[in-house]
Amino acid sequence: MIQKPKGTYDVYGKKSKQIKYIEKILNSLMEKYNYEYMRTPLFENSELFHRGVGETTDIVTKETYDFLDRGNRNMTLRPEGTAGICRSFVENKMYGTYTMPVKTWYYGPMYRYERPQSGRYREFYQFGCEVFGSDNASIDAELISIPVNIYKLLGLKGIKVNINSLGDRDSREKYREALIKHFEPHIHEFCEDCQERFKKNPLRILDCKIDCDKEIMKTAPTTIEYLNDTSKKHFDKVKESLEALDIDYVVNPKIVRGLDYYTHTVFEVEADIEKFGSQKVLCGGGRYNGLVEAIGGPKISGVGFALGLERLLNALEAEEIDLDENNGIDIYVAPMSEKEESYSLGLTQSLRLSGFNVEMDYMNRKLQNNFKQADKLNAKFIIILGEDEVNTNILTIKNNKTKEEFKVSTDDVIEFFDNNIEEEHHE
Ligand code: AMP
């Protein structure tokens, strides 16, 4: 049998219900925050990721799915969402036609050729937001509040918000020099990747998973020590805004984030749950004031985050939060025989289009089995359709809970259900 590719998974059953529930929350929250949904291609010209995500970032140097298309173009399956959104923002000149800030969100699969393990896949889903055109620290805080509120709405308790600041380009440059000074005498003791990072982007050494326990790593200077006044002011305002939003956070100087383009605020939301696997980072993001320019756009700032769906599901499972709210269906339509099937089909459609959740029997079940099936589907009402009902257009409707029976003319059936089924189930 042909099996699914390594590092991928199928969605069905309980997981399918959980994901649909989460997606509903994401959609409605984004409307409340007034963000616009954007969709960009799953593959882009490879160069976009080299320029956008960075030449020294593992996800670009080691983990991309690259291919030559039939026209010999270098293509890459997107490993993350920011570069594509920025490309689209620039290509579609959104900076000229929208009022600032431009607040956008996306949701979809990302691809990284990583070693699969729990919470780490080769195809995984990210929900993310990107905001362009505002340097205001309140936006940084608003963005941090989005994942925090998503987790809150889902009932997740064990989360920890870590924030840090890399400062503006000037502060970052000074910090870079300090790092070079710090690591230079010892760089030969480091892994090959780190030696490469030392030349291209020494900040990335701090993210190394091989050399992370070295003493010289622990004594490295922190970005906070090198913030100039402007950068310090920005970071103070982020903290103040988080306090105004009632969001608990920890300033963690170890957070420098893997991607090359970050400036100022960087943050990660981590699962703080006992026995949670090693892939603890649920969500990460930050400000990238140089990225839009780096991919050929105007000098416009950006800030965003990406939240992983699979790790969120793991966290919900670890806290034993069940999102499978089986509200059941509104109406189950049971034709007595094949003769009433067409009539049932028509009735089912008109009820559905009037806003009710409706299922009918397609299996020629006996009446008793139809009752069982209606119970299984947690149906509120059952419509039993026999020859009489079809001839008279007077329907027999049974309340599946109270077992009360009603005779209702087809002309009044919508009104009947409108009066008897709670509003929340039909949109
Ligand atoms: P990153 O783009 O690396 O900052 O990742 C942002 C978020 O995406 C992480 O916090 C994870 O929740 C999720 N994520 C990243 N890589 C993977 C992966 N290979 N499998 C599942 N989730 C991932």
C-alpha cells in the first residue's frame, strides 16, 4: 500500500472537528481585530526566500523543498508565510492603495525538510499576521495579544510569553560587533555551521542547537545591553502596552529568533505545561523593519507572527481540553421507503438553504434504525415521511428529546423550526 510521505499527516475524525473549531475562532477573531485575509501561492521563486528569510537561516539553507519546474525555474515550497505576504504587498503596491497600517492575516500549509518528531512535521499549518507601515509599539503589543487571546479563547492555560528586543539597525550593528569580539577567540571550538554563521550573521550562533551548552555561549552579551535610546524607548512602550492589555510576559534575552530580518521586538509564546514535548514554542514573531525594502519595496516597516496549528493541538491535548462540542444536527429526515426519497431530498435541501443543519437517510433504513441513527447524530427533530405525508403535504415531525409529535403543513415548516430551534445554529 502507498503510504503518506514522511512528516505529513491526515486529518479526519476528532482532529478534523478540532481544527474546524479552531479555524472558526481564527476567522471571527480576525474580523474583530479588523485584519484582512490574504492568500499567496504555496510555491514561490526560490530567490524570494533567500532574500527574504535570509541566507544563514536553517530553514533556507537546509530545509527547503526546492525543485526545478518544467520551464527550468528554481521554485521553493514556502517554508514560512512572511516572505510571500511581503512579496505580495510590494508586487500589488498595497502600500500605495491602502491606508496605513495595513493589517493582514494568512493561514495555510508550510513545508520544511526537517527531522520529523512530535510537534515537528514536514508539512504543517501556520496561522499568522503581518502588519505594515506602523512603527508604533502598540501594534507590536496588539500582535502579541492575538495568539494570547486565541489560546485564552480555546481555554489553554499553560502559556508563557517571552519578549526581547534586538533594537534598530544601529543597535543591532553594535551588538554584532560585540558578539564577534566575544566569540572570535573560541570560534574554532564551535560546529561547522557556527563558523559559517560567525562570518555571515553571528547572531545566529545563539540559536545553535549543537553548541548551546558551551560556557562561552552562556556568557555572551545580550541585545538589551546594546539598545540605543530610540530602541530602548520602543521596547519600554511595548512593555507598557502589554501591561495595559493585561498580558503577563517575561523579558528573555535568549530570544533572538532564527530569521535574519528581525529588528526591535521579538517574541515567542511557549507552552508551559508539564510533560509537554521538546517542541515547546507555540508561536513566534517580531518586527522586521528592513524586510519590505530587502525584497524590492519601499522603506516600510513590518511586524508579525506565526502560530503553529499542530503544536496548539498538542497543547490542548496535554491540558485535556476537548474542542469536540457535539452540538448535533437540527433535523433528521427519514423516508419510510424508496418512494419518498425524492420528496425527502427536496425537503432536506430547502431546510438546509433556510439555515438548518439537516441530514437524511440514504441507506433505506427501517424506522427503528432511523431513530437510532437520529440519536447518534444528536438530532433535535425527526421528520418521518410516508405516503400520507407526501400526498397531503402535512409532515409528521417528532421532537427527538421530548418525543412529542407535531403535524405541520409544508407551507409552515420553516416557521415551525424557526420557532423551535435556537437561533445560534443557523447563521
Ligand atoms: P517559525 O516560522 O520557525 O518561527 O515557526 C513559527 C511556529 O510555527 C512555531 O512556533 C511552531 O508552532 C510552528 N512550526 C515551525 N516549524 C514547524 C514544524 N516543522 N512542524 C510543526 N510546526 C512548526
